[in-house]
Amino acid sequence: MDSDLVIIFGGVFLILMVLGITLKSIVDSVLSYKREQNETRVPQNLGEINTIAERTQMIEDRLHVLERIATDRGHMLADEIDALRSAIPHETEKAKERG
């Protein structure tokens, strides 16, 4: 009975080895095919990546301009206050001339 178990386990082991080797060769073939596909796609994707990078840079530049406009509001407010200050003496002089 022990010799029968050895033959069965030996047969199962042999079948598993054949299946393992077969699966390994199939997986290697699939992976090499995928690598070849990715290598041929790189130049096409590289152009798309460069286009996206240029657009992103352009959008960032526009955002910086908008941020500068939004933060320069304080400077424009100071200019408006100075304009009002320069207008006040003219009005006080007119009031003095009337009175």
C-alpha cells in the first residue's frame, strides 16, 4: 500500500510540475507581449504628456496673474483713497470761498 501512495504522490507531483512550467511560460509570454505594447505606446503617450504639461503650465501662469490681480486690490484701494484725499482740499476751498 505504501508503494501505491508513493506512485500516486509522484504522479501528482509530476503533473503539478508540468502545469507549473506551462503556466510560467504562458505568464512570461503574456508579460513580454504587454511590455512590447507599452514600449510602442510610449512615443504616442509622450506627445500627449508634453501637451498636457504645456497646458498645465499655461493654466498655472494664468492663475498667478489672477492671484496678482486679486491681491493688488489693496494697491488700487490705496490709489482710490489718495484720489479722495486730493479731492477733499478742493471741496474745502470751495466751501471757504462761499462762506
